[in-house]
Amino acid sequence: MALWFEDFTPGRQFETPARTVSDADVAAFAAVSGDRNPLHLDEDYARGTAFGGRVAHGALGLAVATGLMSQTGITAGTLVALLEIDWRFKAPIRPGDTVRLRLDVAEQRPLHHPDRGLVRFAATLLNQVDEVVQEGMVTEMIKRRREE
């Protein structure tokens, strides 16, 4: 269901399927990123923190959000580039939480290039109880349809 720049009218909304963040995801992210903070990996340590238990890396939540966005297929073959992310971390994501992403087209702007334009999405990452855990703006460059 790849969409073109012209299809992303402001106000249009998309929602992804849900994905559960596992212990294996947290461990793999720690290995890839090099962030081995015990808050993410050591339950005994994390119980003594303000979070009261282990939490996923904030950047893992962002990575999951971009993956969910990609998995929608809405820009498969029409995405030129991810240009900007302005992101806020609102609540912890814990191993075992199930998250989904809601996307609202906030802005659509053609570029001087006749074959592409910018689309800004308001992105909201929600957990299994509809709590906003992360949110922000994602700006992508999307291909325009060719005029015949």
C-alpha cells in the first residue's frame, strides 16, 4: 500500500499493528549500542531506582517506532530519505510492554524538485494501556507522482 507525496494530506491518520518489546530486544540493543546501563539489564539494581524495575532504552523505543512506521508499508518504494526526528520520552517502556505507533500527517510541503516533497508526521508511541510512552515529529522526503 505504498503512498505517494500527494496521498499524505494533513489530518490523515495511520496506526500500526502492535509489537511486544522483549528481554531479548533489550539485550540485543544493549549489545549493538554499547549502552549496558544496569537500569536496562539488571533487575536487582533497577528495583532500587525511581523506575522500580528494568526499563528499555529510550532509544530502543525510538528504533521500534521507526521500524513500526516502516512496517506499515505506506512509503515502501516512495520514501527518499528520513530527514529529521524531534522526539520526547514521556514514560518508560518495560520489557514485556506492547507498543503501537499512531501517525498523523501534520504537514505536506512540495520541494523545488518536481519529483519529491516533505511530509511531517506527528508520531505517538502508545503502550498496551494506551499510555503515551514516546512522541514526536518525523520528517520524511517522499516521491511525488510523475505528471503524464
